[in-house]
Amino acid sequence: MHGYVERGTGEGAEVVAGGEPPDGPGAFYPPTVLAGVDNAMSVAQEEIFGPVVTVIPFEGEADAVRSRTMSPTA
């Protein structure tokens, strides 16, 4: 999980919530929000099975539709 967050920030995303695993035992990862993501980033291309959400900005409905249809999971 944390590897995806690190990869996303390495590609230019910004962690705006969460993003750091807590100290201690267990496999808990805090809910995390990555902003400033674009469709070319791996965190947008790959499905992350965990509490990580990506925010992809768009300008208007047409841009949102175009952005979604560029995704390989569309």
C-alpha cells in the first residue's frame, strides 16, 4: 500500500491526507488522499486495493469524460 503512495508522490502527486503507516503491530494503513494526479501516473492506471483515493482535476464535463475514456479500465 505504502509503495503505491510513494510511487504516486514520486510521479508528482501530493498527499493531502494520511499517507504514513502508523507505528506498531498490524497491517493498518490510514485512509489516504492523493491530489494532483493525472491519468499517466501509475496510481491512476493501477487498481489500489486499500484506503487510497486519487483526485484527478478536470475542467468541465467534456474534460472529465475525455479523462475517463483515456483510462485503461474504462
